[in-house]
Amino acid sequence: MIQTLAVIGVGLIGGSLALALKEKGVVAKIIGVGRSETNLKLAQSLGIVDEWTTSLVDAVQDADVVILAVPMGAYAEIFAEIAPVLKEGAIVSDAGSTKQHALKAAQKHLPKSVHFVAAHPLAGTEKSGADAAFKTLYQGHLCIITPTEETNAQALLVIEKMWQNAGAQIMRMAAAEHDALLAAVSHLPHLAAFALVNAVQEQKTDTFNPFAFAAGGFRDFTRIASSSPIMWRDIALANSEALVSQIDRFQDELQVLKQALIAGDANKLEQSFSSAKTARDAWLISHGKGE
Ligand code: NAD
């Protein structure tokens, strides 16, 4: 049981965590904090938080557990502001999409008297804000925890239990490994979706709208291009090294397809498409992602 939980950033991720924990009855009081009063009032009216404030200091000073669920570019500033008022022994955690950046920011700004545990739930949608939150978001999804040698063992268990209570399955991993993996399966797909929409948009003229001819395939591929630009700006910058290397790989694959097209190499195209189809179909089956 967590007595007082402060959720910094009551959007899709923080709001869904709060709703899931309330449903399970494992938190006595949830305080939401953010910058938008409208969003926080909405969060309270939706039963996501018990109390809200726009003051980080007021929100965290009595909290036993503090969760950051804001864009990653805000971490340093928030850690620096809450550091002087956190209770001794308080547990600070996050849900950010890159983990080396989170650990570095926490190490730089948080005092030794509190415990930081880095976490990343592998669940989400392209929607933002408190009204996008729902209590089953984490059900059956992985939550990756990236402990270091300095991570307090008790705090680690509290955060793992919290995510289990929200419905997630826990996996521990090194932060560098997490960032490299997520660059491939999450961060690159988002950049590819943004780039594809821009490439089509650039072909639009006053008299011609290519989007008028886009159908289900375009919609499926580009769903994630509707995600928050600020959040994705911060994720891309926080994981730039791994992401650049994944962009290189992707460009190599596109280059192979381009050469096959120029050469009219039907076998190469079919081989490449078959290999991708086999890999994706196997993933759908083995991970219960059936469509
Ligand atoms: P969101 O936009 O729905 O919510 C973020 C909230 O933080 C908003 O209410 C916003 O007002 C508030 N906020 C922004 N800057 C702030 C600041 N400086 N101080 C206080 N509050 C601030 O975004 P989200 O989808 O909930 O993402 C939150 C975090 O979770 C991000 O770090 C993201 O990388 C991570 N994440 C997102 C997903 C996803 O699919 N959306 C999945 C896993 C992890």
C-alpha cells in the first residue's frame, strides 16, 4: 500500500497508472501536479486524482512515491525543483521512454536521501492528456525496469509491485540495452511515420490533395504520427545515438529495395517482402498480437 503518491504529469501515462492503482485500491491518496489547471480539474472530475496542484513543491513534499510522467525534456528542471523538499527515503520513479537519460538526470539532480528507480511501461496510444487515460492501459503489457548497482533494493520492489498492481508484467534490463531496443521497435517507427506523412504533405498543392486517396494502409502506418510532437522531440533527442544507428539500418533496407526496383529485380523484392511478412506474422502469433 502506498500512502501518498504524487503523479507529475497527469496525461495518458500518469493518468492511466493512477486509475489502475485506484481500481486496485493500493494507494491511499493520489496528488496530481502539472501546468494546466484545466487538465488537472478534468483529472479530478474523472476520478484520476484525489487532489491536484500546480505547485511541484506542494505535490511532492509529503509523497512517499513520486512518478514523473512528463516529456523527458522537463526532467532536469523538475528534479532540480523537487530535490530540496522530497521526504527522506521517498521513492522517485518515471515512465519515460528512454532510460539512460532518466538515470543521468536523476543522478545529477536528486539527493542521496531519496531512491530513484527508472521504469518504462511498454503501452500507450497516440492520444494525450487526462481524458486519454484509461485504467486497463497496462493490462498484460511489459513494464521494463532498468536498475543500476546503486538502485535501492526495497525501492525497486515497491515500484515493481506498483506496476504489477497496474496490470503490467515486469522485466529488468540494463538501461543501455533498453534504449537500443526501443530505438529499433518504437522510436524509429515513430520517426518513419512522421517522415512519411511529411513526404506526402509536401506533394500537396492548391489543386491536388494526395491525402484524399489515402486508405487503410496509410492510416495504419501513420497512426503514431498523431502522437505528441513535444514528447517525441524529447524522446528522439534523449536517445539520439541509438536512433541515428537505427535510421542508418532503415536507410540501408530502403536502399536495397530501391536498387531492386531500378534493376527490375522481382526475386529480390519478393524475397524481401516474404522475409518481412514471415517475421511479422510470427511476432503476431508468438506475442498474442493477432489482428
Ligand atoms: P501526455 O501529453 O498525455 O501527458 C503529459 C502531461 O505532462 C500533460 O498533462 C502535460 O500538461 C504535463 N506536463 C508537460 N510538461 C510538464 C512540466 N514541465 N511540468 C509538469 N507537467 C508537465 O503524455 P504521455 O503520453 O502521458 O507521456 C508522458 C511520458 O510517458 C513521456 O515521458 C513519454 O516518453 C512516456 N511514455 C509515453 C507513452 C505513450 O505511448 N504515450 C508510452 C510509454 C511512455
